[in-house]
Amino acid sequence: ANAIEAIAIYETKTNLAYKSMSQTERQEEEVAENASNKRKWESKHNGSLSQQNKRHKVSRAHTA
């Protein structure tokens, strides 16, 4: 029973802390997480992105 009570108290404190955070802080946290995810995605797909950029540069050179 003590473990269950401890978990319930922890969850209550966590919820209160989350609710007390301003919406701006939560948005900043979300923006930081999105930026981190974008960096991870870019590092995984970096080769294909650089190839696409090269193709665009070549096509621009032909049109100029």
C-alpha cells in the first residue's frame, strides 16, 4: 500500500508542477523538442538532401 501511495503522491505532484508551468514554458519545451527531432531527421536523411540540393544547383546553372 505504501508504494501505491507513493506513486499517487508523485503523480499528483507531477501534475501540479505541469499545471503550474506557464503555457509559454510548455511551448518553448515543445519547440526545443521539435528542433531536436528535426536535427535527428536531417542527420539521418542528410545524404539524400545534399543530392537534391546538387540537382537544383545544376538545373539553375542550365537555365542561367
